[in-house]
Amino acid sequence: MKARKGKRSELFWPTIVKKWLNIKQKVYDFSEDEADTETESEDDDTSSDTSFKGYKMRQRHRRGKSETLRAQYINTKELRVTIGTWNVAGILPCNDDLDIEGWVCSEEPADIYIIGFQEVVPLNAGNVLGAEDNKPISKWESIIRRTLNKSFEPENKPKSYSAPHSPVRTNFANEINKEENNFPLRKIYGNDLQTILDWPELSFDTIHHVDSNPKLRRVLSSSARIGLNLIDSVSLYGYGMKRSHQSSGNLSLFWREQQHEMVPQVFDSLVGVSDEENDAFSELTNNKEVKLHPKYVRIVSKQMVGIYVSVWVQRNLRRHIHHLKVSPVGVGLMGYMGNKGSISVSMSVFQSRMCFVCSHLASGQKDGAEHRRNSDVHEILQRTRFASVFDTDQPHTIPSHDQIFWFGDLNYRINMSDAEIRKLVALKKWDELMNSDQLSNELYKGHVFEGWKEGLINFPPTYKYEFNSDKYAGEDTQEGGKKRSPAWCDRILWLGKGIKQLKYQCAENKLSDHRPVSSIFLVDVEVLDHHKLQRALNFASAVVHPEIFFEDGDLSLIYMPRRD
């Protein structure tokens, strides 16, 4: 018993001391899902050639040197980003089947989800001054994981196809639905099955040759005898064909829809394989431990007292996200405790640098309380740091990112009498209420969030409700305690180019006295075009070594610059 107590105090006291002395936490101090290193290493083989890899290792993608030159090698890709924020008032769901699909908009699958909570634990003295209570985190993560991956569970209903009946396809379809099992056999003649089914992650214009394996060449040859070709089947749905530079919008939704059609086509093309090759497929499809990987993985999980941020991405997008860092800032009790403050997440997505700030600002409805909230924002902007001054390639502060999203319980209220607010809420006069909204007015005057944007609010005030009710607290004049007027406390703002908001809404979850808010964005991210850069490198090499262009003394092929 003494040993256990000693071990507990050893872990407990450093945490308390760090809180009390405001010791800065490390930017890598967060948890994430274990990376699927096997898949990532296999997928890395499909990138550009060795010489180009070497060039990338030697040359940094530096910004600000020459935007004109840099633009010649950059394409843009649209990613769908969903952001959700919810003050749960310290209440933990009784079980894991809480329905949050409407909040996270899982019916419109995104590439990246950023989920932020406030008051994930009650803001009492024990939680603010004592050790962090992280027991609720595992439950919320379980709910999020189940919700995001639920959309990608295989359908139980068998589909009917016009192609001849294939025992290989039938066995595979039956086994793929058994998601409670494992997936020990991942490759089919050198091809990663999961890579074929997942969201594409190869660079633009990359052609993936799948016929390098001799056994696979025999399969293709035999398949061609019956008029089916595996290459054509796969290319028909975009895998292995040249990719367009124009984005399709929601990449994840497109690939999810195509998977149901692509799988039977791929495996039907193998009807004419030899006995030896068919045995190998039978070994895969008859195996009782077949499981597809979850579509979404958690890359960041970070808590500071009641503020909690969880970031989830499509599994095959994970390898394109780098430089993940977090920076918590407390601005609450004594000016630095974590009952109020922010957790900021910095990341590079392809070549774009994004920042997500989840915050809980000062509360209060008294006159002038908005100035305290403005002060909290300025304090967070000033004290948030992701890198040292010596790390010149990475953003140091929140404003130094390309695209920034700020969300949370910002606590701004409406400067009107309680009776007037409730009257306009009943009439759904959102425009009139927004004319007196503190955040809108402070933003317009340039007192806070200068240059930032917020979408049109077309939903009821998100605070303060009675628990498990559609009624706002205080409607019953017999009630005691503090009277809180309805207000849009929960907000989502953004700053940067290439951001288009598709949806801004609140959900009907009644767990707490706040309604959860979410927003869907299309975000343009920069993608380095390997082929354009490789052509430029080849041309530069030709200028330096022109002899590579002539053969047998033929000088006609030498590129000669025009002289005016």
C-alpha cells in the first residue's frame, strides 16, 4: 500500500506544481491513435522516384522567398473540414450510445473532424487546482469513434449485379461484413487491398502500375480471356488512372460511394484464374478473421481542466499531416489557471498550415463583461506558442498560419433586457437580436478578432437551456438563482484564404444547458505537384549539362534560348 501511495504522489504532485507555477507544457504533449505504419510504408513506395525523394530531403518547402516561382509547382485540393463545439456543463453521458450524428454532421462525411468541448468536467476547485480528471475523455472518444466510423460499416444487404455469379466475390462479400474479426492477410499478389478501397492518397497525375508482379500478370492475362481486366476495373473508379487537378469537393464521400461498386468488379475479374491463384484467394476470403480498418483515426487528444480537443482524420489522409503540435493557455483563476483559456492545435496538411483554437472565455452578464472576454482573446493570441524562434520553417503563433479556426464557448451575450430578448427569441427575430450581439459588435468595431469572419446565424441562441428541455432557463419567474438571458455563447469563426463555409448550425442534444454547434467548411489546401517540379529539375539539369540532349553529334535537339 505504501508503494502504491508513493507512486501516486510521484505522478500527482508534478502535475499540481506545473498548474500552480504555470509551467509551460510541451507542444508534443498529447495522445493519438497508434499509426498504421505497415500501410504507410507500403504506400510510400508509390510516391515519386528516388532522385526526387532525395531532392525533397535536401530542399525545404520555404515560403516567402518567391511566391511567383512557388506557384508554378503548387496545386490546390479541396478538403471538407467539420468543426464542432459543445459546453457539456460537466455532465457525462450515461452510456456510449449518445446520438451525436446531427452535431458532427456524419451524414456528410468530412476529411477532417475537430471536436471541441468545454466543461468536460465540472469546474470545481478540485478539478481546477488539483490533478486533471481525464475519466470522461475515454467515454467521449468512444462515442466519437463509434459515430464517425458507423457511416462506413459494410451493408448487410447483398447487392445484385449483372455479372456472372462469382464464388470469390460472394465469399469476400460475406467475410467483409464480419467487422468483429481481425485482418491478418492484407495483400493480394503485391497489392494492398485496403489501399485500393481507401481514399486516394497518391500525388496528382501519379499512375500506379499494378502489373509488376508476375503472378498478377498471369491473373490479368487469364481475366482478359473472359473480357474482364483488373486494371480496367480499378481504373474505372479512379484508382490507377491520372487524377484531375480539379477537386471533386468531398473526396471522402466520393470514394465511399465507389467502394460498394468497385469491390465486386475487382474480384469478378478473377473468375478465370488458375487453380493455384484461386486457392490463394480462397485462403483470403474463407479466412474467419477478416476486418476492414476504421475509416477515421484520432491524431490529437488533449485536455486542460474542462477544455478538451479531439482531432480525427481519414486514415489515409494521416500520412499527409505533419508538424502536429498543441499549445494550451490558461487565462482563468489568477490569470493562468485552466478553468478558462484555450487549447490550440497546429498542423501542416499537405503544404498548408492550419490552426484550430478551442477556447472557453470569461463568463458573466454584467455591463462591460465583453471587455474581459476581449482581453482573454488577446492573451491567448499573445501567449500561444508552437515553435521556438530558431525553427524558421514552422509557424510560431496563431496568426502565422494560413487558415485558422477559432471555436468554443466564447460567452459573448446580447446587450438587451431579458424580457426583450425572450420576446424576440419567441418570434425568431434573429437579425434584430444579432444587432445587439456583443461579439458581432466587438468584431465590427475592431476591438477583437480583427479581420475574422463568422457565418450567418440562423438558429436559436444556444444558451441557457433547462437541462433535458427545450425551454430556456428563467422562463419560470418562480425560479431562484442567477437569471441568464438567452445568448449565442457558442461560436465558430475563421481567418484565412480558401475557406468556404457550407453549413453553420446547432443540434438538438439536450444533455447540458448549452446546445452543441457545428460548421462544415471546404478548405483549399496547397499540394506540391511532384511532376511539375520534377520537369523543372530536369530542365535545370539540362541547362547545366546540355550534353544529355545530344546523341551521335546531333546538335539540333539542344535547347537554345532566344536572343532579341
